[in-house]
Amino acid sequence: MKVQFLGAAQTVTGSCYMIEALGRRFAVDCGMHQGNKAIEERNENTEIYRASDIEFFLVTHAHIDHSGLLPKMAAEGFSGPIYCTEPTGALLSIMLADSAHIQEMDAVWETRKRVRKGAKPVSPLYTAEDAAKATSLLSAVSYDQSFTPAPGITVTFRNAGHILGAAFLEIVVVEEEKTTRVVFSGDLGRPEALIVDNPETPAIQADYLFLESTYGDRDHKDENTSREELGQAIAYSYPRKGKVIIPAFAVERTQEVLYSLFLLRKEGKLPKDLPIFVDSPLAIKATEIFRQHPQYYDDDLKALLQQGEDPFSMPEIRYTPSMQESQAINAYEGPAIIIAASGMCNAGRIRHHLRHNLWRPEASIVFVGYQGVGTPGRKIVDGAESIRILGEDTAVRAKIFTINGFSAHAGQSQIMAWLASFTRKELKVLLVHGEEKSQGILAGLIREHLHLEVLIPSYLEEMTLLPGREVMVQADRTKAEPTVDWELLVQDLEAKAALLRSRMAALPGRDWPTQAELRDKLLEINGEIMRLVSQI
């Protein structure tokens, strides 16, 4: 059995594990790479996926970093089934369509810029038609019911407790009378999280475990104080007549925040005249899908519904699906809570709300989820004094709150507790879906306390898994991470500076408007260089 790591290897996004077994080729997840430009360029370079050769996909859950490249696979020739739970399929039907719309709009915007410069137009990563083709391939499976997607391969989806419909996978491959048992954790949820049940305990004793490590280096803050911290943000901005801006993922996080606001309301900690704007068409549609699948709720939420209480229907909530309704929020005077996507502030309507409020000291920005490296959200959380939003530098003057207790991911202790349920001493743990620091710390804990072998795969690495034998590894680091020739880049910059200096004598002879325009361009370039230097 061979596995190639096409994403979420020493990074958090782009989850995709390409598997070859019994002459079959299939994959667990097919996520979009998110982060800085270099990471996102991986979305374009999908020849290595060989889409037309993939027989089927097993999708752990609907988040775009686990599913967002499925339409591109469909566009490039994939036509097999995509197995997932029923709620995951319902969420994918709206999330992939939304992602395609973003790709198309981004392509239109980039093409306009290019055409003005005389350059060629660009095509979207994929289209709405591609997303529709991908969703037509969805095949629903139930928790805890094993099925055989191909002879000799048995798969069971178990409740991962991450988001509605999320699963971890148990895969059993019988090859030449040898059995290989593999578990893919997907994204592992927190015990006692709002809305969904706790993660199940695996039912097989695996030979290999692909374990997420997003928070492998730390536990979340006291999860019981998350609602209190949210109340503190409201208490800060409400008397100052400022906005509470909450960048939130459309699926699960938005619904958890609404649930928490509902509980604050019951406790008398939510002002009755404070409107709550849910400003995300995707989040609005996702909330409706949540309503359609109450059987997947935990017992506490089921009990509330039986009492006639619905956290998603508070009178203070104002759902704003249209662009006109969204734009009207910025003209609203007085305090308000605004929940908008994207959760990492790198797309969607949240950018507009940040541009209108990030520079206001009376506003508060409340981060309730993971912020990927290179994203605007990560820069704000890391203390940036200003960030560029929609082409403008915007000062960070609002009060920043980071509430990790809302995370849908298990923290370090919770990962370790779940892992401890595996009693097979020969188990090999492969850490995925985490940054290098998190993985290094978690690997040390696993080796020290559980005495298990731990491997940390890298991007594009290939591993051959044979139970009872050492894992065979093939890697081409130059292909995965091409070397950056810094000396050449700096020499090129110095050569351009020397060329500019050689032409300075001609500048005083130009008319004043032209000199002023050239001066402003040079000041902008100098500013960009200083921003670069400050990051080194």
C-alpha cells in the first residue's frame, strides 16, 4: 500500500492523501491549499493528482481545505464516486458552488487588471459547472456501516465530532492474504463541543494512524470561558457604540457563535437592542442545512429544540444574503455584532467589514478559529500594526480578541487522550494537518508517553506501508520546495537601483506633475521593501 502526501503535510490546508492498493488508486480528501501565494499556487499544479486515474474519493468532511479541489478533479477527468456522510454531502453542495463562484469572480477581477495592462486574461481555477459535476458524484454513507468501494478494500466512517457530518475513516486492505489496517483521523473534534457529539473511539486496532496535529503544541484556553470572553468583547464595544466583528467559517463556527450568543442572551449578557448580522450567504444556507439534520445534534441541543427554543432563530438575528443588505450594514449607526466569512479574512465579505472597522478603537475583532500562515487574520493575531485589505493599508486600532475555545479541533491533551485508545504497540503514527512546530512537540509527547513510532511526512513524499516492516520513504525535496536563490534576487534588486540612479540626472528636467507621479511610485516601492525587510 502506497500513500503520497499531496497536501496538509507540515501545513494545515490542502488535505489529500493519494493511495495505491490492489491496483486501485483512490484518495482521502481533496482540499484546497490556502495561505500565501506560494502555497496557493499548488492549487494550479494538479497534474500530479492524475484526476482521470482516480477511482474514488473518501471525504472526511465538508471544509474547503478538505474538499475544495474536487471540482478541479471533475474538470480534469475524474468521474468516480465521492463517498461522504449525508450532512457532508448537503454541505458540499453549497460550499463547492460558493467556492466556484469565488474562483469565477476572482478571475474576472484579475482579468480586468491584466487587460488594462495589455496582458492575457486568466481562467478561474474551476467553474460553477465543474462544481455541479463534482456534487453529482456524491454518494452518501452512514456512520458505523462498513462498505466496499473496491474488492479487497473495506471502509467505515466514524463520527469525528468536528463539524456536522465529519468523520474519521477506518480502512482495511486485504492484499495477498496480508491485511493492512489504516485510520485517517480527518479533523478530530473537541469533546463537549457545542452542537455535535463527541468523537467516537476507533473500532479497529490500526497498523497506521494518520493523525491531525493542528493544535499539537498546545491546549485551547479554558473552553468553559469562551462564552465569557465573547461577552467581554461585546461589553467592550457596546458602550462605545462600536461594532463587534467576528470572522467565522460559514460551517459550524458561525452556528457555534450563534449558539453561544443565544446562551449569553439567556444569561442576560446580550443587550436586547444589539442586532446580530449574519453576513454570509454560505453561512445562511449552511444554517438551514443544520436545521434539516437535527438527528446529528448532541443531546443538549436536541433538548433545547424539544422545549421550543432555537438558537438560530433569535429575534436579534438578521440574515443578510444579498449584497445590498450587506452594504447597508456599514451604514448602520450604533453597536452591532457582525459575523462574516471568511474565517481567515482572506476572502468574502469580512474584508469589507474589516476595512470599515479595523482602524476604529471602539471596535473589537473577535477571532474564533485557526488562522493560517500568511493570511490577513494570522497577521492581525500576530500583532501587525497595519494590514493591506482590498488594496489599501489599514491600521489595526480595534481591540483584538482571540478565543481558541471555539476551535472545532481537538487540543493537545484531547489528541493524546484519543490516541491512547489505540492499544496496539506496533502502531505507527503519521502526523499530518499541522505546522512543523506543532508536529514536533506532539511527536515528542507521543514518543515519550505512549512509546509509539512517529513519522512526519512532507509535501509530495511517498510512503510504502507494510505492516511489521519499516516504512519506505521516497521524497524529492527540490520538487516540493524549490530552493530560493536569495543572492540572485538581491543582486537583481541592486541592479535595478543602480539603473534608477543612472537616470536620476534626467528627472529634474521633467514637468512637475510627472516628477510627482514618479516620486509617489518610488515611495510606494520603498514602502513595500521596508514591509518585506520587517518580515525577515
